[in-house]
Amino acid sequence: MYGSIFLFTAVLPQLLSAHPLQKKQVTPLSQNDTNTLQLAHYLELLELNLYTGGCNNFTDDQYTAAGFPSGFRENVCVIAGHEQVHADTIASILETNGVAPLPPCTYTFPQSVDPKSFVSLANMITTVGIGAYLGGSELLVDNPTLEEASASILTVEARHDAYLRAGIGASPFPTNFDTGLSAVWAFNLAQMFVVSCPQQLPLTTLPKLNLVSPTPPQNLQPPTPAGTVVTFSWDPSTFFVPVAPGTQLYIAMVNQNVSAPIFQPVTSTGTGTGTVEVPAGVNGTAFAALTTFSGGLDLNQLTQFGTLAGPAEVVLS
């Protein structure tokens, strides 16, 4: 444990010295810029806490015994250092513009009990971070310096995820495209790991959609095939709008193409529970929302008015 802490603190000054905005002047932030950076900082703090645990809570021998290659834990510690630099860089931009970055929350990772479960969870959380950077990029187009800095973090996050997935035996690149997320969806996906926050982001907390089954194997092999029955649960009493009993519900799955979610009718299996089949062509990670709409909505419309409950993260390959 002490060796991992030493490694983390030893590499951190080198990482900090390389931050890409040191020699660039960031133009004043718009409200969109501020909102996007606050969410990015919020998610970077979540990832920092996760990867620091992956560095400090498991030994080299535990990683090796779990089948990971030599040096894997050392690289997890380096990833934790990257997340610290990302969080500090974003916080510095906010503070320079007179905006106080939010303090860290208290987090919980009950699924992370050994190296394999940690890496599986890290894949899920990092995928959310990648989706948030992709979704936020369109809001930074009027600030090229921020847009470039965001892209430079995004590519590193993608490398992290590819390394983790390869280490656990999964494909490092399971899809042709990564899936962007709206700010509200990314924020809600993070909430399952947040216990409490001294100050919370001013984003809407949506009713929860829970993935009941199936649970993918830790190495994500073989990929979950089309036609596999997926079970979700939800609490109808938490919906923001009334839904009459017997109303046909749908699961909208967002996967790669955020302009064209795939809508599947839900087969009810009781109050607050139902099943759908995995659609053809969906792989990697899909983000699912419960809705009364049978189609015709994109991700932004699902976020603004179409989501009854969700999103839930569905890891398929």
C-alpha cells in the first residue's frame, strides 16, 4: 500500500508540469462553458477517487493472481495521477474565471471488491466520462482553447479505458463510435456512486431505472448477442408525469448514434418491472431510458422530456 502511495505522489509532479493550458490564455467563460467544466470536474473527482482506490486497495500480487499482466497496478496508479491532473486543470480554469469548483463528494464503490470487479466498474465509469466529454464538446465550440483542452482529456480517457479493457480480456475497441451523453444523463449515471455532496450540481435528478439482468461476465466475452432478454425495474411512483396503468412503455437504447436511439416495447412482468430484447447492432455500452414514446426522439429530446426513468448503463461487450 505504501509503495503505491509513493508511486502516485512520485509521478504526480511530472504530470502536473505537462498540463496543456499553461501557455495558453483561456478566453472568458460563457455560462455553457462554466456548466460543462463543472460537470467535467465533478466526474473527474469521481474517477480520481475510483482509480486511487484501485491503486491503493489491491497489491501487485492480487492483480497478477487475477490474471492481469505485470505492471498493471502501476499503470492504474498512473491513471489516478492523470485524473488528479485533469481535475486540477479544470479547477484552475474555473478559479481563474472567478468560479468556485465544487468540492469532492463522498463516494461508494460496493462492486469493487477485487481487481477484476474494480476494472469492470472502472470501464463503466470511464465510459460515462467519455460520453460526457463527447456530449459537452458541442457546447464549447465558441471557445477553441477549451474545446482543444477538452478533446485532449477525452483522448487520454479513451486510452485509459482501452488499456483496462485489454487487461481484463475484453476488446479494447468494441464499437465503431463512442456514445455521447447529455449533461443530465451523465450526472444521473454518476449518482449510483455518490453518497452525499457538500454542494451538488444544479442538474435534474431523474427517477432511477435499474438493470436487473443479465450481468455481463467480467471479461465481457462473449459479447451479449442480439435477442438476449434484458430485465429492468423502476418505481412508477417517482415519475415526474402521471402514466395510466396499462400504458405501453418502451426502452430507448442510445448506442453510438445519439440522433437515432432504438426503441423496444417493454413486456411487463409486474408493477415496476419489465423486459426487452437487445436490438441488433447494439454493442459496447448502451444507455437505456424508460419512456412512453415509441420512437422519433433523439438524445436531447429524451433528456428534455422523454425520460420517465433512467438512464441505466447496459454493458454488452
